Amino acid sequence: MKLSKPQDVLLLGPGPSPVHPRILEAMSQHTLGHLDPDFLSIADQTNTLLRQVFETKNQITFPVSGTGSAGMEAALVNIVEPGDKIVIGINGVFGQRMSDVASRCGAEVVEVNSEWGKPIETEEFEKVMVNHNHVSLIGVVHAETSTGVRQPLEPLVELARKYNALLLVDTVTSLGGLPVSVDDRDLDLVYSGNQKCLGAPPGLAPITFGERAMQKFMNRKTKVQSWYLDLSFLTRYWGQERLYHHTAPINMIYALFEALSIINEEGLSNRFARHDQNSKALIAGLQALGIKTVVAENYRLPSLNAVWIPEGIDDQEVRTRLRQNHMIEIGGGLGPFNGKVWRIGLMGHGSKRENVEKLIKALGEELNTLGHHCSAEEALLESGKIYLD
Ligand SMILES: *Cc1c(COP(=O)(O)O)cnc(C)c1O
């Protein structure tokens, strides 16, 4: 059998995002041993670069082997002990997943359920905190990929400090695309994933543990339920000791190293500005096509744009046509948004003007074919105005 060469599909969905050719090339280099001094030096440099994108001095910062969900699991399994009371904010699929993982760790989970497409109000969390003693952790999704909502973090940090709880933040769709600022915001425990705004292929989940989170970990009375994700083993490999635990995914780490180097060369603030501008240009264009956004302007993610599918237009039909006729992938809606919402990702290397324009043109064309009349030329003009500022 021979691998049929994958086509060059433009990935404008909820992830994975387009991978820079430099990263693919880095991945195809010779596989070294996981204790080889040259590899260990790459591993150390990767962690240094990771601290730069997390904007943290946290010693315990490294990539977990596995996708973003492994980062979520690694955070919870190490910090939560059976019987711990924890509060999870849910306004989409990933908050729900966090709650599921936490309950599997034996936590008593108190859910703060809130409307999809909106951030969760701080008062909703506060109500729960007032009514429950000894909450050890508040968990929240910074960038809810299922809805395109950005959750403001500052008020939750304040709340966590007030009630002496840790704040756990999922930054899978924000790290590398919008500010996460772990140390400035005083976030305790943060994880992400390779394949969204960091722009590498799926396979690693960067994570960082702050001092308070490490205290909670060291004070555990019970064994971590997961052997694979037990932080005490992982830090012995990633730290000075270099003790074998599981084989590091060598070539994936080359990929992450390269992705982080690209981010370092661009600079975080340039990168955030680029994500912001392209998202605004996309939204301006889509609005000119008669498409409405799901999220209010102040809470929109630059990395993931959720829009309502126009009346009378079939979700699957459009996405199939985009893939077949234009080689573009966009995402459909999940849960209550299924069939109602498109999710358009502009993440990492994928966030660029050329891609914004390709999508506006292709979508305009297909919508007209299907009876939703609109002008792609006009939409391109509206979108172009954003780049003049
Ligand atoms: C994609 C995503 C995850 C899960 O990552 P996987 O790589 O699919 O395991 C978790 N949280 C958020 C917010 C995500 O967007």
C-alpha cells in the first residue's frame, strides 16, 4: 500500500489549522533517542520558547504527549483528588468536557451552566462560590471553540483569590492567537494544544503549573489516578534528572520547537494584531454577504469566528461544495448549534488576508448558486477596508 498524497486543503475550521512548511520540514528530520544530548537540548529550548508564549516564569512548563484533551486531563488528574469540590464554567462543548474529566477524577463538580454564544457572567460563579465551602479549583475555557466566545479572565482570577481557589484555564484556541499572559494575570494552571493558534500538527499539549498549583499537587494524599500523566514522573524526565518514563514523541517536539520559533520571530504582539485584523476583515466581508455573527463584538474570538447559517441554506451542502470546488474546510456547529452555525477558524499560519479573501469569494459564489443572493465583490471591498486602518 502507498499513502495517497493528502490534498492541500485550506484548513479554516476549528482546528487543525494550516501547518507552515518549515514545521513539516522540521518534523521530517532524523529521529533522535529521547535521552540523546542533542534531543535534550532541543527539548530544553522548546520549554524556554513555551514559557515565552505562555508569558510565564513557571519552572513546570512542558508539552504533554497527546492532543489538547490530554492537557486537560493532565491538569485535572494531577490537581484534583477524590472528594475535592471544584467549580466548572460551561457555555460550550469544552467546558462540558472539563466537567466530565473532573468527575472521572472523583471530584465533586459544581457546574455553572450558561448560555452558548455568551461569556459566563462573574456573578454566576460568585453565586456558586458563596453557596459552597472549600472549593479548591475554578475551571474555565478562555476560548470556547464550539461557540467563538472569549471568556474574560481577570474577574475570575479575583474571585479565585478571594475564595482561595486555583484557577484552571483552557487556552487551546487562544495560546498564540490572543493574549494569555499567565504571569500578568496570575493564572494557576494553563494548558493548550498544538494544532490551533500555535500552528503545529496535532499531537502535543503544552501545559504550565504555577506555584499554587504545585503546592496543591505536592500536598496530595492520594496517588494520581493516571500513570501516564502523573506529574511526578513527567517532571523527572523534563527536569534535570532525565529519568525515562515514556518515550518522548521526538518528531512532534521538533514540530512544536519550529512552531514556537516562528512565533518568536514574529513577536507575540504582532501575532495578536494579525489575528485580530484578519478576523475583523472576515467578519466585515461575511456581514456584507448577509451573514450574522453569533457572538457580540466585545467577546468575539479572533481565532474562531462563529456565524449563523443564512435562512434556507443547507449546512452540509455548503461545506461539501467548499471542500469539493474550492478545497476549503470550515467547521459546522456542535450540540445546539448543529446545522445552525458555521465555525470559521483563522488560526496561526492560517490567519492571513489571502485566506480571508479566498473564503469570502468561495462562500459568496456557493451561496448565490444555492439561492442566497449576495455580492462577493462588494463583500471583498468591505473586508478590504479593515486593512486600510
Ligand atoms: C480543540 C480543543 C480541545 C481539545 O483538543 P484536542 O486536540 O481535540 O484533544 C480542548 N479545548 C478547546 C477549547 C479546544 O478548542
